[in-house]
Amino acid sequence: MKVSIPVRTVSTANVREHWRRRADRARHHRSTAILTFRIAKAEPVLPCTVLLTRVAPRALDDDNLRGALKSVRDGVADWLGIDDRDPRVKWDYGQRKGPTKFYAVDVEVSH
């Protein structure tokens, strides 16, 4: 199962912003991830491997990549009906360059 979630992820370690704006973005990423899987009518199956691939014009280093994808990871875990630290799920991360002003997160769930 592969879906593309249309959200713009940012490195939360490097951005300086009001806590409310950060919380609103996290809520938006999480709910968009859940909604995208529901629209795709995907059925969660455990155990699985989840690959989160950030698509953006610029790359992040690996620790900032994980932080930027945290809310999307939480949304995928909500769709799976688990906590994101559940050992039945292996989380992998990647990123690829996209066109200018195009942002998304591709999520691939394999069993």
C-alpha cells in the first residue's frame, strides 16, 4: 500500500515559531495522514514495515528528517491502531528531491 500525503514538513529542531503554530501544524499533519489512508480504503495489517519518504526541494540531515516526519508517523500509527513505539512496526525514513514549491510525504506500508 502506497499513498502520498500532501503536507509540507519542516525541521522542528531548527524552526523558531510560536508553540501554537507548531501544535497546529502537527495536528494538521497527523489528521491528514489518517484521512489519506481512510480515503484510500486501506486496511491495516500487522506486523509491517512503514517507509516515510519526504519529498521537498531541499534535503534535511537524518536527525532533522526524523523530527520533520514525527507527526506524520503519529498519524500512520493512529491509522494502524497502535502506539508508534509498537515493536510490530519497523519505521524507515527517506527523502527525495521534488520540484520547486512541491511538498509531500510518500508512505509505503509493506507486510
